[in-house]
Amino acid sequence: MTIVKQDFGCVDGEKPVHLYTLKNSNGCEARITNYGGIVVSLTVPDRTGKPGDVVLGFNTLEEYLKGHPYFGAIIGRYGNRIAQGKFTLDGVAYTLAANNNENHLHGGLKGFDKVVWQAEIVEGQDGDALALSYLSKDGEEGYPGNLSVKVVYTLSDDNQLRIDYAATTDKPAVVNLTNHAYFNLAGEGSGDILGHEIMLNANRFIPVNAGLIPTGELRPVKGTSLDFTKPVAIGARIDSGDEQLRLGRGYDHCFVLNREDSSVTLAARVYEPTTGRVMEVYTDQPGVQLYTGNFLDGSKVGKRGIAYGYRNGFCLETQHFPDSPNKAHFPTTVLRPGQTYSSHTSYRFSVR
Ligand code: GLA
């Protein structure tokens, strides 16, 4: 696996930004920038061997700097929502930006998706890997603790993009890191993803209120339009009128992964019938947010000059559950000095 570095521009007139092209021996290629740790493109073959770019994004840094709905970015400190932007940790109350109606979303106004990471090409298990690091100072976006974060991207020869996350802190903190890639396995700019067939390894999901904040319940998917225990087209029931889908404007829910322990497990498998592309997601995280691009409105024009319309991409954001700092019965996201937060997710591509 090789990595080529090239200029991608500059942030605030001083911070250089680069684009790293990771290529494996099978013709798979990922282009990743140290601005937001964004996966700019991900090119994988279809069943005829024809390569195609399966993630939404832009060609230039300028387009990202104009603002976008987290296309391909590393999300933190806390992926997903925290109710009212408030939580208490060890008796201390913290207030975060309410940047999603009255709630907090994806780390706040300037989350990890909008910072410039230190980048280094390192020796990994499968050849070169791209290591990104960032120090989020105590109080940044209202969060406690100097949090030192490292994210390593590896593209292996068996066509998997692996993401390894790690973090340490010098004060009690909350951490929930993920990646916000929007996929379209038929190729970015190919229209909606409603024909993609998805299987989620989850017998339960987390119902939400109108603000997409968990009610606290872990509800069985059985008999609902959120049952993906068997492969189903994403669009088959998306407009079924199910209350949860009305609240989400489609799928925008965290699914509780079936797991015995915290080992890396299959979370999802997605098949796109017209190209034969298959994507499997493996993770050690307890949940995965299925988001079907319900807020995409055609205002963002992608790499091939095609506007990204309603539901033109889907995200599978592996994570701890939303609003866990306020839900004592959810797996904890608290990190203490001396502990290391670590999380692994991989997106594996094949064809059928
Ligand atoms: C996550 C949220 C969605 C939406 C997108 C970004 O997936 O769950 O509600 O905010 O981020 O637009």
C-alpha cells in the first residue's frame, strides 16, 4: 500500500492542508485530507472491475471550507447529539453549543471536522498508513480535559478502509468518535440510495423524540420498519409512516449492535444491485447510526458537478449511543486520566 502527499491548500492563511492518496495493489484508492480528516474520495471496483468513487464530497478545499454536512469527516469530541448541550460529570455541569436546534451535535460549532490535524505517514500492518493527530485543549467547545486524539487510516490489500481511533485525557472527559462518510455504492452523484439493500446486525434500536434525542429505551426492531436483520432495500419502508421514521424524516437512528463482548463484529452489510458492489462494516462500537441523507437538499454540488439531492447518500456512523452522558444506563463514554479510548471500524468492499 502506498501513500502520495500533495498540496490541497491552506486554512486561515497559515495552516497548510494536504491531500493523501492511499492506493492498494487492487486498484482501490482513498484520498484523505488532514482538514477534518475528511475522506474526499474512495474508489472501488464494481462487478465488472470498473472503478467508481463511492463517497460524497468535493474536489477542492475551498468547497469544504464553505460548509457542508460533515461529508467524510472525523466527528468529535462527541459524535451524535447531547440533549440541550448539557451534561454533568463528577458533579460538575458542562454547557456545550446548542448547534442543532436546542441540542448539541457532532462536537459543536468547530468540531473535529473543521480543524487541521497533524499528519504523518507511518508504517502500518498493511504497509504505509496515514496517522492524524490533534490536541483538543481543555474547554474547547465547552468540553473538559486536554484530549489528545490519534486517528489512523489504513487501506489494506483486501479492499478494506480501516479506521483506528485513540485518545487520552488529563481530566475526566466524554469521548465518542466516528466517521461521517456518505456512501453511494452506485457511485457518488448517481442519485438516491433507496435501492441499496442493507442488513444491520441489530435486534434493537434507540427511539428518539422530535429533537432526535433518545427517549432512553432500547426498542426491539421486530415488526417495525427499522427491522434490517434480513437484507431489505433502504427505500422499501422509508415512507411507511412509522412514527420514528416521521421524526427522523427517514432513517436517522442508532441501532444497538448484537454483540457478546467488545470485539470487532459485523455491524452492517450493504449491497448495490446495479453495480454488484458490497460494503461490510465491522466495528467494536456498541452502536451504528443509519442516516439516509434526509437533509441533503441539492445545495451541494459534488466532484462530478452533480448536485447531491434528497437521500443521495447514506451514512453508517459506528459509535456509542447518542446522549450517553445523560443516560446512565447506556454504555459509558467517560474517559479518565490514565485510560486510553480506542475504537476500530473498517469498511470492507467486495462485489457480488
Ligand atoms: C448525523 C445526524 C443527522 C444529521 C447528519 C448531518 O447523521 O444524525 O441528523 O444531522 O448528521 O447532517
